[in-house]
Amino acid sequence: MLTLLAAGGAPRVAAARHALRRLPPAVVVNAAQPLVEATVAAAWTGGWQPAELEWHTRRVAGAGAASVLVAAVAADAVLRAGRDLHPLWRAQLSELGITPPERPGHVPSRWLHAAVGDGPDAGVEAVCDLVAATGRLPQLQVLLPVPGRPDITLDAVGDDAGAAPSGIEPRVLERVRALLAKAEATTFEAEAQAFTAKAHELMTRHSLEHATVARPGSGPRTRPVARRLLLDDPYADAKALLVHVVAGASRCRSVSQPGVQMSTVVGFESDVEAVEVLFTSLLVQAQTALQELARRSTAGSRERSRGFRSSFLRGFAHRIGDRLEAAGDAAVADVDRARGGALVPVLAAREAEVDEQMARLFPAVTSRAGSRPVDALGYRAGSAAAERADLPWEHLASGT
């Protein structure tokens, strides 16, 4: 029955659930444990990462199934402890509240029973939800080394072994995050924009200047990396559009993967980190503007409809794209002058490397026209909000 549940398909899932509810909970949990363990291990070899798997489970099956999944990941981490965990893999485990031991240990034979807790019936439902949600995971690109599986080849190779870290320096990233935290905490729009603009300025200048420092022949070689961004409901397609325009403005490329509600960003590490932070900040600005429109409108009004809000985000993304394209050249010119003309040729060479990495990762990717907004008023309102959004390049160009 659990195998039918994992196979998917509404009729089979319904029949399997009905049959499983007639069994003693302990029997179901006992039978599910090896299946869950195998599913988690297969997810890693299929390109999934811990945070992505937990997020997908929570989105598709709810908090109960996600809680069981975290317990499964924790058990798996015990078996893989002592391996060379990539820092990003270790960080994702930490975000899930998991600290792997220094060396492989013993996993309790009935760890799933402990995860289910005192409510066996509810626990069985959560286990069934987890099996149904993770039974047919699509294959993803392998972007991080799989612990304990050196035989699995990475689809995207970043820095050469021994190369210096090429992301945003911790001291800069710490300042950026502190500024953005202040922007999110204040209720005054002007103050929030000031904090956001300063964070953007620090991040963008660091990324551009880092490109000249890391130019070919100046030290250990760095290569483009790839990272996936998770796009929460609702309006994931409009958020993917925002990722796309921000990535393009940051000398990166992006591919939308709507089946799993993710976007993969390809670029040099400092640029990819900048995309993540800038996308998050602009999305907050867009959502704040939407909330302000909703506050001024009445229940059931056009401004609160799904069509309006989706079109608003699309209008915001397109107008931000126009502004980024126009203002990005000014930022490059500013730093290029400061570096005596060393930046532009370096950026051209890096762009070619990013395109090559993109072609390796997604050889069959195709471009398609975006869907038309369903609400013209919402689209225009989003464009106006984007016009008011703070961008870093304007501050860089003016020297403020």
C-alpha cells in the first residue's frame, strides 16, 4: 500500500490511504521507515538538497509531513557524519535544527516511531503525506557534493580546489544583512528604502570590484556556480520573472523550473549571492506596496483579487528590469573608471563563462514569451511601485 501511495495518481493514493487507515498505526510506521530512509537517500542522488526537500514537503504536504521529513534527514545525517560536508549542505542542516555528529553513529531502529510522537493516528497521516509527497521527486541538477557519494558527478563545478572563497566577504554580507533587517523592522517607508539602498550599494560595489581582483591570471581560478531559489506560493511564476530580471542585471542567468517552483541562478558566486539578497529585498518592497494598496481598498475590491496581485508583481518585475538595464551600465562605468578600465574586459570574459556553464546545465532550455497580465490596472500599479523602488546603482553613480 505504501508503494502505491508513493507511486502517485489520485485514485491509487486514495485507495492506499483507505487501506492503510485500517491497519494498526505501528504496523504502518514500521513498514514506512525503510521506505522513507530510501526516499531521502534517493533525493540526494537526484540533486535535491536538505532545505529544498523540507520546503517541498511542507509546501505539498503540510507541516506534519515536513516535521517527519526533518526527522528522516536527521537520521540520514547521522549515517553520513564525518564525511566532507559542503558548507552550504551543513548550513542547510543547521537551518533545519540538525547538527551532524563528528563521526557516523548508530540510528535508533525505531526512530520514525519517536518522530511520530504520542498521536499515532495523526502520525500515520503525516507519514502517509510524506510518502505521497516525496515518492516521485523529479530529477534536479546536482549542485552540491552528496555526502558519502564521491562517485556522483556535480553538474555545476564552482571554484577550483584550493581557490580562495569567491562569494561576498562575510564582513560585507553581515553589514548587508544587518541593514536589511533594519529595513524590514521599520514601519517608515523612507527609512526602509534608505537602509535597503545602502545595503544594495555595499553589495553591488563589492561584487563589481571583486570581479577585477579575481580576473584571469590574478590568482587561483574561480568558475561560475549555480544556486536554486525557492519560490513560495502564491504567484510563483511572477516571482520567477523577478528572479530573471535581477539575475540578468547582476551578470547572471536564470532558468525557471515551474514543476518544483524553483529558479536556478548561474553566475560567479559573489554575483549569485547578490541576486539572492537583491531579489529578496525587491520582493519585500513589492509585497509592502501590495499590502498598502490592500489596506486602502475594501474587501472584495479589484485590488485584492488574485489577477490584480499577480499582474502587479509582473508589472513590478518588468519595470525593475528596465531600470536595472539602464542603471547597471552606470554602475559598471563608475567602477571601471575607478579601476583604470580594467573591469569591462573582465566582465565580458566572465559573461562568456557563465553562458558556457548555463549551456552545460541546461542544454535543452528554451526561451518563451511571458504570459500576458490578466489585469492591466494591476500591471500599471506594479510598474509605478517599481519606479519608486530603491536601486543601488543610482547611489553608486552619484557617489552618495
